[in-house]
Amino acid sequence: MDTSKIAISEQYTIKNPLHSNKYLVNGVLKQWTGETSEVYSNICYTDGAPTLLGSVPDMDSDAANEAINSAVAAFDRGKGDWPTMKVKDRIACMMTFVEKMRPHRDQVVKLLMWEIGKTKNDACKEFDRTIDYILNTIEAYKKLDRKSARFDNQSGIFAHIRRSPLGVVLCLGPYNYPLNETFCLLIPALIMGNTTIFKPAKLGVLLITPLLEAFQESFPAGVVNIVFGRGRKIAAPIMQTGFVDVLALIGHSTSAVALQDEHPFKNRLRLILGLEANNPAIILPDADLDLVVRECISGTLSYNGQRCTALKVLFVHADIVEEFNKRYAEAVDALQYGLPWEDGVFLTPLPEKNKPAYIDGLIKDAVSKGAEVLNKRGGELSENYCYPAVLYPVSTDMRVYQEEQFGPVVPIIPFTNIDEPLDAIAASQYGQQVSLFGKDTKSLGPLIDIFANLVCRVNLNSACQRGPDIYPFTGRKNSAVGTLSVFDALRSFSIRCFVASKDNQYNNEILEKLLASEDSNFINTDYLL
Ligand code: G3H
């Protein structure tokens, strides 16, 4: 497990650290002259030391104010070029951005591997999925706009209804999908006419820097502002101004709550949040065990379990638990651990420095309270990894049950009565997704009906996941606020607004003139091809 002994082929070495001292405010790529933060990878070269990848600005509250002022000025109380622009012109800017983003694929993929330890395959997928997301968002916006290219007439009042932007959006993404999940917030926010401030996560930050120019060259000044640094130093002062209309954050609820608390006008602030999930799997006695093992491996351990949609706990029926445990533990030990760019690698170094010790602590706590580590390699510890431990039987007093591990350790809980997992899920603070494994419709049917009231996606005989991005991604309780999908995100970042006009000759002549002219971008019935 000591990856520092593995030679790194030429193509993947970090020859020159990327020292980026630029940030984007007011349409200008400014030079930062203050403090900087070094960015290290937890993947070590043969000297055993973490690898220096580069550095980024460590900005302060003055820079934060510069960014919020820029976004506020670009929205310009609704008068800005961007919020008043024709939909087709905003789409053209977005297309320009896509074309300018594409050439950076290799560099972004390499940084995804080094910065957050994502496998090459998954890093490529993250980039490509993001491009697809942007293109699909454009198509979805065209459809939405076509539906608005009309007038209603109810009770003698004409209405021309469209979706308008909300104002200034602060976007904060997570380290596990630093490109995709952040852009799934930023892109719909932008295309709907909002102006934005984007602060990359602490890990997965350098990979944003090659895209700064693309943002600058594609959008009008002040529409996209990109700042770097710690949340409490820059996101908090931005919220304190009271000018943020939408907080769009995928990450931990403690950050979301802390930032909301900073905003002086609570009802002004709209929230789009993707938070913790702690998704469970329920494995019924008639489930196809080969399929269950396959899906649970990918569900629990893809990207080392560091996904909000990962399966964090497995409830297995007592009749099959022994057989399941045997097969699953063997499958876990057969997973290939290595560097992200190696062929066939599945488990990779953890990007957070303290994570291996944290996971080790969860394992020790569970073992001290009666759980066993079922797999031979479970808990093997190195500087940057803790090999996935399969823990059985797990009980509610163990930390691994109470905390969302967000890493490579898998708790298994046996059950005899279905009410046991149902009670646990109902009592949980989270409600994103569930995986339900079984075949008999007499058992599955009623369970689906209950889960549909407890979570937002029931995955039948498959692992939990976000995609395809066209489907709604959300959660109940503390798991989310708002719904994201290509289509839903456009709605989440906008509000319905309409021009109402009494159906009389005086008004109708004005409307006809507005429609025949270019005098209003809002009032138009153009059909976007
Ligand atoms: O971290 C949460 C992500 O939304 C998970 O997405 O299910 O596509 O890996 P995914």
C-alpha cells in the first residue's frame, strides 16, 4: 500500500508546480500580490513527502468585497447587460465557454488525479460529463424558452410569463467533484441571467485555474467572479454584505448553516444545497447475491466511498448475511489499490491528510464495541490510505453508524424484521436515496411505497448515484434544499415573472408594437432553434 515506492511514468509526473496568482473580478484577470497557499498532493514521490502541485491566492475580506461589488454591479439592480440580455445571446456566450474549456481536458484530468486522487477513468468522466451537462443545459433552456414564447389570456388579462434571474449567486462546490458539481451549480445560475461569485473548494482548486481565461473571455465583465481562499475568510464576508440572493453549495451542512447565519436578510436568501446523505442499502433474503455484491462494491467504494451518493451502511437480512459477508469481503480484498493513472486501479490515495487516521479511529471504535473486521486487508494503514474494512455486526452505538464516514469503511447490520432498517431510515436526519435489493414484488411493492416517502430516489437492485444528470437530484430532511437536474436547476436559479396587461385596444396595440420591435428582450415570442 505504500504508493511512494511506485515509479511514476513520465507522462504523469509533475514537472513544474503550477503557481497561479490570478483571480477574476470585474472581467479582469487580476494579479494577486498577497498571501498564497501551497497546494500539495497526498500522493508522494519516492522521498515520501507530499508532492507540491502549485499554489493559489489566499484571499482576504477586501478581495471578497471586490468580488461581491463586481457581481452586484454586473447585475446592476436588474439593468445589467447580462440579466437583460436575449436568451440566445446568453446561450452564445455559454457555447463560447464550452469551446474554450475543451482544450484544457488533459490538464484538468491530470490535476483531478493529483489533487484529489480520482482514477484516470473517473477524472476523464468528470470532465466529459461536465461538458455534456453544459450542452444539455443549453438545450433544456431553449426548450424552456420556447414554452415561454407565448401569451396567456385569463379573465381578460394577457400574461407573458418567463423565468427571470434571482440576482447574485454565491457558488461553493465540494472536493470530491470539484469540477462537475461546482459547474452543475454555476452553469445554470449563469445561463438564467444571474451574476456569480465562485470560490473553489480547498482540495481540487488548482484544476480551476486553467479555466480562468475561458471564463474571462466568454462572459461580460462581472458576470463570473472567481476568488480563492478559505471559506471563513472570503465566503463569510461576502454573505455579511447582504447582497447575496442565492447560496448554492454542495458540501457539508455545517458550512451551509454557518454561511446562512452570516446573511443579515434571511428571507432574501434563496438556498440550493446538496448536503450529507448517509444512503443505506436494504438487502432482502431473495436478492441475487452476485448482483448485490457487484453493486455494493461500486456503491460503497467507488472513489473510496467519498461520494455523497455512496452507500454508507448495508442492512442485510439475517438469512443471507453470512453468505453475503463472505462474498463481499472477498470482493473488497480483490480490489486493486494504486495510483490514479494505473490501469485497473479502483482504490486510490485519500486526498485529505487526516482521513486515514479518522477511518482507522472508526474501525477501532467499532471493534472495541463488538464488531469484527471481516476482510483480511481491512484497516491496513499507510500515510495516505486505510484499506477498506468490512465491519460486522455494526450497532447504533458505534461511531461508524452515527457519523457519515465519507471514506473506505463499510458497516454491515443484520436484520430479521424489515421494521428494523425502516425505523433506522425514518429516524435518520437524512433522506437522499436508498438501494433496495430483492425480487419478490409482494415484499418490494410496499417497501417502495414507504421509501418514496422517506427518500427521493429508490434504486431497485442497483447502487445509489446522481446520474443521469437529466433526472432529479435532491433529498429530504437535512440532505438537500432545492432540486438539481439539467431541467430543475434552471428553475431553481430563476423565478417566474410576467408582464400582465388588460385585454383592451390601448394595451394590445402597445404589446403588438413591442413584439414587432426589439424594444424589449423580455417581451418576445422568438422561437429559438
Ligand atoms: O458526491 C455526490 C455526487 O453527486 C455523486 O455523484 O453518484 O454521480 O457519483 P455520482
